[in-house]
Amino acid sequence: MSLLPLNLLVTHDGKSRRQHITCRYKCGDACSKPAPNTSDNAYFGDVVKAMSRRSMLRASGVTVLAAAAGSALAACDSRSPVAEPAAVDVPTPPGMNFTAVAANTDDAVTVADGYRQSVVIRWGDPVLPGAPEFDVANQTAVAQRGQFGFNNDFAGLLPIAGQSGHYLLVTNFEYVTPQFMFAGYDSEAPTRDQFDIEIAAIGMGVVEVSRDSDGTLRPVIGPRNRRITADTPFALTGPAAGSEFVKTAADPSGSRVLGTFANCSGGVTPWGTILSGEENFHSYFGAAEGSAAVGPVEADRQKRYGVAAEPSELLWETFDPRFDLAVAPNEVNRFGYVVELNPWDPESTPIKHSAMGRFKHEGSNIYVTDDGAVVAYSGDDERFDYMYKFVSSKKIQDPGPARDNAEAMAHNMTILDEGTLYVAKLTSDIPAAEIDGSGALPSSGSFQGSGTWIPLLRSGADGAESLVAGMNAAEVAVFTRFAADKAGATKMDRPEDFEANPLTGKVYVALTNNDKRGTDGKAGVDAANPRNENKNGQVLEITDDHTGTSFTWDLLLVCGDPAAADTYYGGFDKTKVSPISCPDNLAFDSHGNLWISTDGNALGSNDGLFAVALDGPSRGETRQFLTVPVGAETCGPVVTDDLVTVCVQHPGEDDDHTLESSLSHWPDGGASAPRPAVVAVWRDGGNIGV
């Protein structure tokens, strides 16, 4: 057996702190089930192995040793030790000059010293005129349709032109957990009233907020306020629209979809609209066991997306036949898209953009090149799934600060319907023997490589063209995962949020975790996913030819316990960082620092929000700015010069508790019910981190 450096013996066997009940309702318990990607794509570690073997044979003609132990020892002996960074004082980057918050398990939002906080809005607070104050014991669907929804995830904060201190706060409401909404909930026999409330509690919301002189953000019942629910009408555009795969008895045109749900992260477009990703949509559809028999092709399509002909967790199919796979088998194909909402027009119809592909979108974020080309990046948040980008053939038009240029807004709302969809394939020249699953750095001192964007689908005003053999354009748009499988895309460790640095153009990807990496029958490690049973995740940095097909990449962070040898913090001194685990959502401040919120911290602490330096001697320095309450996830960070907001999702969610015996009583304290909420953090008399 090979000998490992002594510091590899540091153990951190903890798994994600996400509770099983959260997995059941948030993602349909996906992590306890086989990964839907069963393609035989060679993970790029196979490619590297082949390249390394050919190089060895060409270089010396040596005989390849048959003994695995001997090979491993030889590889270890040949590796150059990586020098530890010198323990020197490095100036704190602007935007990160705050005292790091210590890891904790408190039932509170804990912020950096010298900063203030307040709850902006929480589940059940009124957002529409006439909506009642929240009463957890007397909920109704009518009330919930006028109130702030449940389990807010993404948030966007859009300044209102001409109204200083006023913003539109746009949020996603990702999923419901009935045990923490309804007293005495019976998962085997939910009621019609509970179903109606759940339909109203998820989707999206728009609410005006104003900032008081003391810094507090408060909701305003304004004319732009709006609730989008699981039955709000949407327009389906792009190659999927009108195809045989999305037509239903209720919508024979295949162009008008009711609702959005499983909305995870998102993005604010440069023209002032909101993009929202429909992620774990599969778990809302079900059927009585064995009652939704379909042909082998349809069965494969459902399986690749995690759809199962069995009773769903929420049992919505017992109340509305469109959720019954036996009655409406195409309805599920109408979800899994990037949604675009114009928050400035409360009467507008939101759009689902099928030209951007259908998969479990974590979200979508846009980068605009100097010549006005629009590039949208998106991750498919599933173990062993892929990274995508969409390059529009249209250029952005200026809608004006008040978004009152109707012609420009109408043009910009079609930008994501015309262009080319790509999927990423990564490679690396790092010798395969140096990627052994331990996460130890290669002799080069970092994990890096290059990659190619493989085109899948081209859409235009005159129609769409499949770029994948054996699939037509509608098939690529609706069953994008199959197209990416055929293209040979690289299997990643749950690619979640994508964000481009507005100062440098570099693109960052949160790869949250994948504890099945390298296990029996699953894809092995490679340079971008270098750890077996990856519990803590990593952050990928891409230098992209945005409108082209080539890129290079580095791992900025390999997250986890800084004392463990399988972690990497950009080369920064690991004794001086805040430990980070399970990166999820990303944001940037005006200084170019990356901010990361976490979901499922596997290091024993509550989740939090972290700032990370990207350049110079501070590259990789990581500081925790806040933590969220026990059982909660940190989502949707917004970072401005003088304000930070985060969404606190599912506080107190725990396998051994319910609404009646909650682990958390945040944000109202006492014996109150826990309520997901948006929190604002600011500093009196100064900007964030300076």
C-alpha cells in the first residue's frame, strides 16, 4: 500500500448537516437514490490516464508495472513536495475588512462585530393589498396568495429609478415542508386545504422595500408587488414550444404552462428582469404505484430526470390530475427551464426559455461582452451532471434606468430565445497518478486545466437546429441531459450557482458536494473533482472565451477543514482562513471579492456567508461574515457597498422535530414557529468591509 503524508491522517468524516426531511421535500431525496446520469461518458480522469500512459511509453519505452501497489508508491515518490505559503502578514483586501464570525450552532443570525441586522420580510407577511397578517394556526390559500411565500431562496434587489432608498425585492420560494407549516400534518393523508396553501406558498414574489434612515429595510405595499405561484400562467418559448413533448389535454398548443416551482437560485439581467431556475421539479409529479406505465423511450426519459411512477412526497397528484403521470405524462416536461420575470410590469406574463435547455437549473447568470453579446451560464444541480452556457445571437439594447424604453425591453426579453446552447467538457495535463482521490495537491501546486464548450442546439427566429446526431431540436430542448450525454460532457460534483466577476470576466462555479464520487460503479476522481466521497465541495474558476468554445480553469477552493491536507484555499495560508463547506450561491461586491453562501455545512457548524479574495497575495483568503440559525440554509446573497441581504431558508428543519416541537424559534423568538425570511445586514456610518 502507498504511504500517505502524515497530515492526510486528519479526519473529517462528517457529512452534510442537511436533514433527511429537507432532502425529501427539497429534492425528492435525490441523494439517497441512484444518480440519474448512467451514461458511459469517460470522466476526464480516463482521458488523462490515457494521455499519461502514452507519454510515458513515448518518453522511455519502460514496462508498465502490473502491481498496483508498486505503481502507487512510484507515483508518490515522484511527486515534488508543495511548499507551504510563508506565514506573513498580507493586507486585508478592501471589502473584507471585518472580524470573521466564529463557527457556531446558535439559533440566531450572527453577524460580524460592528454590524447591525434586521429581518426584512418573512413567511406570511402581507405583500398585496388586503392580505391579512400571518396566523400559523389559521392559514388559507387566499391569504397565502397575498403573503410572502415559504422557503425563500434566490433574492434580487433592484433600485427603483427616481426613488432613493426604494427597491424591488424579488425572491424565489423554492419548496414547502408541510411538517413545518401545518400543525398535526399527516404525510399519508394531506388535506385539500393544505394542497391549496402549498400551491400558493411557492413560486416567486415581488415586493417593494424602502430603506429607513437607520439602515433598516422595510416592505411597502406598492403597485408593483406581485405573487407568482404554482398555477400562474407562463409562456413557453423556444424549440420546445408546440412540440409533441409538451402538449397536454389542458394545453393542446404546448405553449401555455401553469406555474413554476422548485425555483432555486437565479440572476438579475442587465436589462432589469429576473431569471429563476426550475431545479428539483421532478418530485412534484407522481402516480399510484405502477399506474403510469409508459414505453421504454419515455421510461428512460423520465428516469434520466429522476421522475418515478410512484406516489410523490406531497401527493399533489391526488388533488390535481396534471401532477398525475398516468393522466398527464407530458406535464412534467413543461418544467425544468430558466424562467424570466419582468418585475417592473405586474401584468406581464413570465416566460420559460426552452432554448436554454431543460435540466435541474440551479439558476442562470449573465455576462455581457464589450460588444453587447449576452452569455448566460447555468449548472445542472445533480451529482455527476453538467455545466452549460447559452450564447445569444442578439445584442442587448439599453432600456434606460427606469426600464421605460418599451421597445428595448421587448427586444431584451427575447434575447434568451435565440442563440446557441453549449455543454462543458474539461481536460487537464496533470498526470493521472497525481489525482489519487485524496485531494492532495499535484506537484504543480494547484488543480488546473482547459476545456471546450460543445454546441448542442442553435435557435433562431426562423426555427431551431439540433447539433447532436440522432436528436431533433425539440428533443434537445426538452431532454437536454441526453444531448449532453451524447456530446461527452464532463460529470461534475453538483454544479450549482454560476457567477461572472464583473471586474475581470472570470466565471465562478459552486460545486457543492458529491459523496458518491469514486464509489463503486460511479465516476472516479479527476483534476476538477479531485476527492473521493466529496463531502465539502469546491469552487471552480473559469477563464472563458465567452462567445467562443475554449476556456481554461483552476480550482479556487477545495473546501473543508483547513487542517486537512485535502483542502486548498487558493494557495493562501490555511491557518488564517474561515473553514467553509458546501458552497452553494455566489455573489460579487464592487471590489471584485467573491461571496459564497453555504448549504449543508459538513464541519459541524451552522451555514453561513463568506467573502473570498481572488487576486494578489490574498488570493484564497476566506472570511465568514455571518451565520444563519440552526437547521437553516444561507441563500440568495446580495452584496452592495453598504448593505448585505441573505435569505434564511428552512430554519429549524430537523428530522426529529415538527412545527409543534420545533428546534428553532427564529426569527420571532419565544415559542413562535420558525419562519423563513430575508435578513439585511449593514454597518452604521460605513460601507461593508472597508
